[in-house]
Amino acid sequence: MSFPRLILIPTIILLASLLISSIPASAAYPGPNTGLPPMPDGYSPGSVTGKVYKTVTTDAVPFIYVALVNASNTSMIYMTTTSDETGRYRFIGISSTSGSAYRIIAKDPAYTDGQTEPFGIPSGTKVFVDVQILPKENYQPTPDPSQAPGTASGRVTQIGTGAPLYGATVCLVSPTNADIVYETTTTDQNGVFRFTDLTDFETPYQIRVSQDGFKDGYSLIFQVEPGVTTDLSVAMDLKPPEITPFPTRDPTTDGSQTSPTPEPSPGFGVAIAILASAIGVAIAGRKKE
């Protein structure tokens, strides 16, 4: 007795698929990041697409980790991707199965893990599977060290003595134009200054220090690094003492000065006249003798 070929082929495929689906997935494909399960003969790959959204509000969750995993062992990861700006994801070229061999999971530190029910992919078809995740209450994100703010700090001292300068004005300026001031602070009693929460990692900076009686001091040019404290200590030099200039001689006088002729006083003339008269009388008296 013979059977038509058209009846035999579907029967063989059905039996093979039942045999494959009866094997535990965790036993058949152990370990994480394994390849996709094999397809039964005659099957063609399919795809799965869907959306990640919040459980309560149904708002889409963009840019979140999404994985296609084994239905019985979610640590067995077949493919991974990230949801797009609308919360959608897509996996293509997936082995079609006759049973529910897959799950979709979604993970993010701000949410509890989302997980779908098991599903299968019929031969050559596209399956739509959405996944829900629940936001965590009072979640505080862990700062990313690669984007943590930088710090610029240091100590201002006097050249020669090394003594700290208290109350000096410290400015964070542009190295190409010191009139461009980004931030300003003053030194403490130990001569220490500090600029924190600097987040521009591309702009070059320089420290300028001013203090009465000292020449302005400058640090080396630097750039802020994420999460790094940069030491930019500055030593200040005293200004030279100011010299008071002496008055200069008028070149037109050639150094000589003339005194005006004093006017004769009236009393002086009268005294001369009286003296002359007395002398005349005395002379006359001698002649008579």
C-alpha cells in the first residue's frame, strides 16, 4: 500500500516538529548568547516586531534594551537591540518554530524587567509582540562616571616665601581673551580656590589670579576632564616698589636765577640825609677853629 507524496511530507514535518518542541529548550541550547534554534525542514525564517511601553500610562519607552530569548530559559539570549525613539523594536531572520520557543524581555535600571508570554513564529511570517515595563518608584539614577562634572582647584602662594595668599581674586578665563570670565571665586585662608561642576569638556580654560601688591598670575592652559580634579596652583610675584620722581630743572633758565633789585625804602633815604647833614656840620665846626 502506498501513500501520496503530498500526504507523506506534511506528516513527516508534523512529527519532526512535535519531537523538537517536546525537548526542553534549556537542555537543547545551553548557555547564554547561543545561536537561534534550528528550523524544521521546509520552514523559512520569520520576524518579530513590537513596542515597549509603560504598564500604567501606555507611553512608549524609547532607547531601551530589548532581547529575544529562550521561552524556558531567559538567560539564553538569541538577539538584542534597542527600541527606537517611538519605543519600537524589530528582530528579523528568526528561525520559525511550530511551538512557543521565544520570549521578548525589556530591561532598564529605571524600570522593573518586562517579559512577554512565550510565542512562536510560523514559517515566513511576521509576529507582533508588545512588551510592558513598570517604572520603579523613587528611582535615582547612578551618575555616569564618563559624564561626571570636572573640578579645577589649586593654591595661590607668594613666590620665594611660599606663603598662602588669602582673599586673592581667582577667575576662570579664556586663554585667548582674559576679559572673558566664566566664573570667579576667592582664595580661603590657606590660599586654596576651587571651581566645581564644570561640564564643558571641550573648551580650553586658564586661571587668572589678582591680588593687591602683586603682579597678576596665570596657570597653564587646561581642559576639564569628566570626574577629574585638575590641580592648577599659581605662584604670585610682588610688584616692584614705585619710585617718586624728583622735580626737573627748567632748561630755559640754564640753572641760574636772578633776584630783583630791591626798592629803596623811604626811611633809608631820610637816614642818609640826616647823616650827611651831621657830617657837614662837624666839618664846618673844625674849619672855624
